[in-house]
Amino acid sequence: MDRLERWVLKHSRYSSHVLLRSRYGDDIFYVWWGSESQLNKFQADLHAFDPNISFTLENGHHDLNYLDLNIKLVPDDINDSMLIPIFSVYREPSFAGVSINGQSLHPTMHKLAVIKSAVNRLLCLPLLHNAEEKEI
């Protein structure tokens, strides 16, 4: 996947419209600064690399879920013409709120890893106050 991404970013005539990119496994996140038709042509360039690989395009405009994050672009409170990102934790609609039952036979270190991960997320993500409160 890394080779494909490097090839497309080097050879696509539309790669200059990619402002930001992030990849985790086979999930790729691009911030695009171009028209919708240019985005569709960029996606066609991705498909041209290998016909056996399929790419799904999710155009969130100003609101998109990526992995376990919800990313929104909102007007800056100082400069309304500038958009800034705000983050919140995204949960699937089927999320039950329980990762590992406390009475399960999982090793203690696995149970503690769930808590450590949640605390780390709170400390590392630039969440707004109401998003932090929701996580606590």
C-alpha cells in the first residue's frame, strides 16, 4: 500500500491538491484542496495503479470519521474565512460501552490496557471540553 501511495503522489497530476495525508493500515486520510471533479480524477489515478485494488471515497466536506476520531472543520473564531479542525471520539452506533468485562478471564494486563488507552486518548487528543466530558 505504501508503494501505491508514493506512486500516486508522485505521478498523479492532481496530487498537488493533497494538503495533508495520514495512513493507518489500509485506512488513508487525505485533506483535499481542489474541486470535486479533480478529486474524482485523483481517485481514477488510484484505481489505474492496479485493477484488483478498490478505493472507497468518503467525502465528508467539513465532517468526517477516521478510525476512532470525528474530525470537523469549523470557522476560526478570529478569522471566519479560515477553517480549523476540532476533534471528538467517534463510536460506532453498536458500541456498548464495555470493552472487556471485569469478571472475564482475560489477563489483568489486558484489562488495564483498556483503561490506559482511554486515559492516553484523553491526554493526547486535542479534544474540546465537552468532548472530554463525554469521554469521562
